[in-house]
Amino acid sequence: MTPPAASADARELIERLRLVPHPEGGWYRETWRAGGQGGGRDAVTAIHFLLEAGERSGWRRVDATEIWLHQAGGALTLSTARGAQVAAVRLGPDLMGGDQLQAVVEPGQWQSAQAGARWVLAACVVAPACEFSGFEMAPEGWRPGGGGAVLRAALRPTIITTAARETGRRPEGCSGR
């Protein structure tokens, strides 16, 4: 028997999981946040992250460790970079064919994900918790080692505006809480 998520259309999953557009590309929703000790930064966040078939997320980096976990659908290629050195891992369901179920992105490491021929649903866990003050997004077309300035603009208003326009709701957590 095929699990329900494996046969679902990407748009159905976006609605069912109440995902909102992410400024880097794709769809997401924060699903969990663990509080920190002593009123500081929260300890951990988790999100659902969906890319539609062939969709790519923009290059970005965060100041915390991020763990990607394949959940459903096809495979995605997770590219990471420090300087001009780019590495890639394929996260997906075909373990016998070499897919991985999870990958770790170190703090400050550039990352970008691209879905293959099918939509893909992943979970991303960030520790310490994702905060937009520690989030950088590269301009469209930027590539590691290719030069160009990194966008350090305030992303929070962009995320809130985009999500509110699409859903009528204000996003949560690293997504705007």
C-alpha cells in the first residue's frame, strides 16, 4: 500500500500542511520551537519544507546547524558551500540507489536545494533556533565563489508581506514570529 503522502499532489500537501511561500523559494511552515534557557535564544526549531518538481531554493546561510530530513515525494539535491568549494548530497527515498535520508549543514555554510522530477517534502531542524537576525540570503543568480554581494536586507517584512498576501495569515517563528 502506498502511503497517502507518496501519492498526493504537491498542491494538496501545501494546503493540508498549511505551508506558506518561503522567500528563498519553496513552501514551509514552522512546526515546533523549543524555548531557550534563561530568556535567551530558543533552543531548536523544526519546519516542513516543500519544493515542487524542478524547483530550486535560493542560496542562503544561517548562523546555526541545520539538519535536513527527507520526508516524502521524490529526491532533492542539497548543495552546500564554503568559499568556492561546492558539495552536493541527494536526499530521497532510493537508499539502495545512493540517496541519503538526512544531511547536516554547518553554521555559516551556504546551502541551496533543488527538487528533481517530483515534488519533495523535507523537515529542517535548526539548533539553536532559527532567527532572521542570523539568516542571509544571496541575490538571485549568485553562486559560491562567483563574487557579488550578499543580501543582508531585513527579510522579516518580506516574509510577513508574502505570507500574508498568499494566506491572509502572519507566519510563525523563523518565518516571522
